[in-house]
Amino acid sequence: MEVKLYVGNLAFSTTEDAIRSLFAQAGSVTEAALIKDRDTGVSRGFAFVTMSSQEEAQEAIKKFNGYTLDNRELRVNTARPKEESGRGGYGGNRDRDQRGSRRY
């Protein structure tokens, strides 16, 4: 079963290829996705790496959590599902005007 890992504290200069090559040392990497700002295209300093098995994922965590890459100490752990913020995008609380006063 594939396991997705969160890789944080990346240098902004770190590339997706560098991440893929590093994690390949722990096993088979099925996907490596460096997260970038949608407006600027600049790295946001974290990535998700999918390993092909639980054993390989645990090996990657053991090897690379605290590992120094591009002068940054990596944070590696099992990725958690994105939490719902409860905010539905634009709009916010529709019972209040822009100043926060109740509308009647």
C-alpha cells in the first residue's frame, strides 16, 4: 500500500528531482510533488513524497527526518489529510456586514 509523506523545512532552492533522488535511497518513490505558490511559482518550502510501501515510508522517515539537505534540517512524517477550515472560500459569515455588525 502506498504511503504519502510530508517533507517540510525545504530550502526554496531545493528541486523536485533532488527530493526524488534523496527518497529513492529509502525505496521506490511513486510520486514526488514540490508544492509551489500558484501565483509566483516559487517553492513554498514543503513537498509530498509517495513511497510504494509502509516499510519504505518508515525507512524514509527514519533516514531523513532531521537530515540536512541544502543547509536545512528536514521534517519528515506521514502526511495527514488536509483539515477542513470551515470557511467556504469567499463570503465568510453571511449574517454580518463587512464591519461585523449584524444585518437584519
